[in-house]
Amino acid sequence: MPTISVLKSDFYRLAGLGSDYPLAALSDDLLLVKGELSSRTRDGQPLRAADGCWLDPAGDAHLRIELADTNRPDLWCVEGVARQLRDHRTGRQQRYPFYASQPAELQIQVDPRLAEIRPFIGGFLAEGGQVDEASLLAFIEGQETLDRNFGRRRRAVSIGLYDGRAARFPLSYRAVGWDEVRFEPLAPAAQLKESQPWPAGAAMAPREILARHPAGQEYGAILEGAGLVPLLADAAGEVLSLIPIINSAGLGRAAPGMTSLFVEATGIELDQVLLTLNILAANLADRGWSIRPVTAEYPFDTPRGRSVTAPHPLALTQRVPLELFDRVLGEHVEAAEILEKLEAYGVSASADGDAVLAVSPDYRQDFLHPVDVIEDFAISRGYASFTPLLPADFTVGRLDPLTEYEDLLRDLMIGFAFEEA
């Protein structure tokens, strides 16, 4: 399950909590995100018993939050958890006006040869804010968590952050040969070998990066067997990154003080790329940034057309009969209460005859069944508010006959020297 580390002061500010808000109360609030405060720090050491926090070398207090839900990648970051708590405290959903599908002025041109390698890309420009140490660390933490879990260690989705003021549009997402382009990658956090210091300022081809750079060694298998590799460059030919491996040391270096950021995501499923960008756009908007959409122009068909703008509308709608709320929850609930609690949980809801029409925010895509809406209502109202009932029937469980047959077949196949995967 995802576990995130948050700077306590930054988290409290985003959630609208006072600096003296007790951790005991916060523990109760985290039930809204199916989370709890971890009892250990990032390196596994016990937390200080006095305040439930751990201190970094600069003396800043941190919290570790363990999340028990893998259906909500928007919660795998400090901004997402803070947003859910803030919406519930204010009783209303935060609105984001930048989710749109119309073409944008800023564009990314996609190479047709990438259709069989890593076809999908999207991005947006964030302006009007300023990168500080806390927000940069939070973005990197959220990026790494999304890359590792939702992105399956960058295979499905990977994220890049760049100097938006220096990048010149339109950008070019193109396929290049392994030795065709040379650029200076971001230096690794540690040297490859003690006897071989990292050559600062050295330009390298993709083949060299995968062979020598730690990021290339860790993620190079994603491009294994590809005749060409994905590269992102701007209109002046400056390289932003070798995707999904490493940013360039020029445009790909994000640092405190920057006032314009370009955020990009690539992957093998378009809606996963767009959902990732929707989450990151909401996160930056919560920190005061203005979001400018960017349109990716494809030379091939995609599930959402040949011109796809990010951030992108991805809201899902469920119509849930009021009778189903009563039956699933075990007691009668009024439509007015349902609408109120859903709105406080960040869900747009309206009455539709004898049913409720619920619309998820664009940074969520987990409204797959009516019961998902009922769960949101129950969490928002609080499970402790429902009257518990003991089961009235006594039953004895047993394996389904189909499962017994599968187990027998599995044993036979292993006996024939097959391996189960």
C-alpha cells in the first residue's frame, strides 16, 4: 500500500489546519482517506513518542501516512490528502476550471514512429507561482510515488518536470536512434563507481546513458528491444529528456525560485497519462499556480482523437437509486443528507427523481459502480455514525467447486513440470 512522507507545516497549511492541531484529531481525520499515521520513519526508526513526528537534519517535523486504498492515486501525495480533508472541513468541493477538451495554443507534436514504442504524451504549463523547497520536495515525493505504483515503475506512466520559462513551444516528442542525439543528462545522486567519478558536463547518447547512468541502469529495461527511443525536445532543438529514463541537465533541471514549470507525462495507456496530469495540475493549483493547457497532436488515432488537450475532462457519472443506499447501508438515509455529504467529499451530486446523480472530480476515475458512490457517502458521514448489527444467520464456508477443480488442475500441471505464473 502507498506510504507518503509529508512536511507537517506544509501539510497543515494545505489542509487549512492550525499549527496546534493535535495529531490525535488528525488520526481521526485520516479515516477520510483510508489512512493512518505510521509508527515509523522513512528509514524504519520509531517515531518520537512525544509528538508522533520525526525530524529531518534541518529540524523540520515530518509525518508518515500509510494509505490503504490503491484506487485513489490522487491521494498518494500531500496535496491530495490535504484536499480531501479541506473539502470535508469546508463542506464543499474545490473547483478547477482548467479541465477542458478544446485545443490549446501550446502544442506537442508526436512522431508517428512512437505508436509502437511509447505512444502517448501530455503536458501543461504552470505559471504565476514560485518553487520553494517544500513544494519541490512534495512534488518529487508525489512523482516518485505515482511512477512507482500507478506507473508500474515507469513502464505504464512516467512523469517529467522542466523549466517552463526556457522551453520553447511547440515541443517535439520524437523517436531517435540509440546514437543519433547527444545531450548532458542530470547528474546522478551518487557516483557510479568510486574509481570513476561522474563526468560533469559530458554529453551522452541514449546508448551510453542506459549503460552508464544509474537511471539508465535502473529503467533501461523499459526500452529493451526497441529500435528507436523516445526523446522530448523543444522548438530550438534543446533536449528536455530521454523518456522514460532521465531529464537533461539543462531544461530538465527544476530548482527553487522557478516561476514557470512544464509538467509532462508519457505512457502506454492514454487515460492513465491524462489522469496523472489531472492530479498534478490540481496539486499545483492548490499551491497557487495558474494552469495553461497543452494539446498533443497525434498523427495516428487515439481513444480520444488526434488532438488531445491536458488537463482533460475525465469525470465519471453514476446514477444511484435512493433505495440502493438504504439497502447497502442497512438504514434509511435522506436524499438531502446524501447530497450534502457527497459534496463535502469532493463529489458533485444532484437529485434525479428517486435517485442521486453523482459526478466524480476529474482527478478521480474510480466511480465504476453505484456502490462506489455509496462508499464515498458512508466515509464522509463516518462509519461510526451507523448502528452496527450482528449477523442473524449462521453459515459455514467452503470452497466453490470450481475453485476445487482449479486447485486439482494446478497440482497436475505442476506435476508435469509446468511453472505457475
